[in-house]
Amino acid sequence: MRQQPLAAAIVAIFATAGGPAVGQTLEERVRRLEQENREQAAAIDQQRRTIEEQKQQLEGTPQRVEQLEDALATQRGADPGVGAGWFDRIEIAGLIEVEGSYVDPYEGGSESDLTLATFELGLAAQVTDWVEATASLLYEEGETDLEVDLAQITIANAEVSPVYFTAGQFYLPFGAYETNLVSDPLTLEIGEIRESAAEVGFVYEGFGGSVYTFQGDNEVDGDTRIDSWGANLSFAQELDAVSWTVGAGYISNLGDSDSLRDTVVDPTDFTGGWTANLAVVFQDFNLIGEYLGAIDEFNAGELDFDGNGAKPEAWNIELGYSFEVLGKESVAAVAYQGSNEALALELPEERWLVGWSIGIFDGTALSFEYSHDSDYSTGKGGTGEEANAFVAQLAVEF
């Protein structure tokens, strides 16, 4: 289960650089930036601008990856410089998430389990002022064998140019997938895409955007050329009492998403997708809204819904509130999510969630979540039943 929490996502954009991980503040645990401000001696305004720009590059990245990269950047602190030894330029960080769950499914008896939901180990090296290399290994019990999750090279220097270039295997910047909760939002279940790709983008004065290209695994008529692409644009701003971000994206080949590529059968053409998201923070409250879906219907033989070609889509609306409990940062949230024509992806038609997380120690967070799902009706091919689940998660970042 890939975690994508929000907890005051936009607050994190404008927060000053801080210590590592989950335990410092729960807001930082819930929404991480790829690289916190490395210039710790810089003025507060400069820190805020830098973090804002970094956040805009992160759309589409799973939260566990953002946590890992944030921890690496924090460990590194100020740049050691090109002349430093290799051991001074390499940082190591890790993330472990253990989950206990109880599920009462649509059909059959209830189930319970205790799993190592996530183990991830990351490396980062600032090779020069312009070049950074990052890589991570991922294991998810019952879902993902130990594998290379990320391996990428980034050429960027924000002090010199607003333009950056990234190449390697990474999560494409399509969708935001922010949430305060343990479970992934339904938008991620449709749209998350990890590929070997190349991306060119910019970050400047609150604006950020990029274009990227990749070959993809879901070939059309045996074509093995690089012919898939996407683009995104976002904007972040802090006003007197409110901070907010807004973003949108397009991808030419939604059928190559991590969930759809194994479900779509023998595609004859690419089916594009689009997404839009908004996140707002006002004092201790945060609000998030996101939509993601296909632009056109898939052919009926590729992805079916109710006897016709499916046009899958999903959305997430969520409200969170941050507060202290016995001097510990915590966040409570409630969310309404839904999907349309996504039965083949085994997604519910409606989902309600409520959750609470608390940072119990430095680098350590405890989270609880309850969800209630409603399946598609029998007339649409579903069971028409309801399901319930409870999850408790203990997460440690080091």
C-alpha cells in the first residue's frame, strides 16, 4: 500500500527547512517535498521560494518516495561542494511501515492481517553543483518483491537557471495524489505511472511545469518507439491567511498506468488522460480536491464496462484538521472518494474514510483509518454490496 498523505500540504510548501521525517511535525510526515532548502543560512523568504518550487516538481510522486528524498536532503544539509570526498556526497535514508488490518469484504467472511507494508532504502549523491543522482529499493509484502523503485539523474541549479532536466526511472508528474490518510486515493489507483522517461521542466516565481516522454510497456500494434508523452502546469501562492496550490496535467497514454497496463488487453490506439487538483490551507484546516480520468473511452475489447468501452475516472475530496495531543502533532481527516466505469480495476463506486495520525516520537508516526466502500450495482456488473476496513499503521523514517 503506497501512502500519499497530505496533512497541510501547502503549509509544507512554505515551511522553513527542518529536521528529518515523521517525528519533527506531522505536517511534514504527511506531505514531503523532494528536496528541502539546502541553503540553511539563507533568508526565510528565499527558503520559502525554493521549497515552493521543489513541491511543484513532485506531483505524481508517491508520498513514501517524497519522505525518503526529503530525509536524504535534510541529512545532506548544506552542499559539501565538488571537492568533497565521495563519502561526503552520498546520503542514505530508509522508511519502514508496518500495518495491521481488518477487512469485511463485499462477499465472504472477514479477514485480518499483519504485514510489512513498505520497506524502502534510498541513496542520494550531489555529484556537482548541477548534477544529482538518486536511487531507491522497494519491498512491499504480498505486492512488490525487492526491486529498484527509482534510479534517476537530475541536472539542475536553481541559483543559476529555472530549468531542470531529469532522466531515468521515476514516477511521472501526472496527478498530485495528496491525502492525510493511510490508504492511497482512488485517483492514484488509476493514474500512477512509473516509467523510464526523460523530463524537461521549469520552476519560477510560484509557477512550475514540465513536459516528458517515454516509450511505455503497453505497445500498440507492436510499436516499440518512444511515442508517449505528457505535460503539467502548477501554481502555488501564500496569502495573508491562506496558502494554496493548483495544478493540471495531461498524458497521451493513460493505458500505461501501473494499474491499467495489466488490465488493458491488446490496445489498438492510445487513450489519453487528464487531471486537475487543488489544495488549500487555512490556519489548522486543509482542504484537497482532485479529479483524474480518461479523455475518451477505451475500446470494448481493451477495457470493458457494462458491455461497452470503459472511460474510467476517479475523484477525492478531503478535509483535514491539525492539532496537538499531549504536546504531539496530530491530524484528523475525513474524505469522500468515488469512481466511474472503473469496475475492471476493482475500485469501489463510492468510498468514505476517516482517519487520525499522531507523531509519537521523532521519526515515528502512528496512524488509524476506517473506510466504508460501496460496490457497483449488479446491473453494472458489481455485487451491489458494501465493505468495511480498519487499518493501523506504524511508520518509522531513518
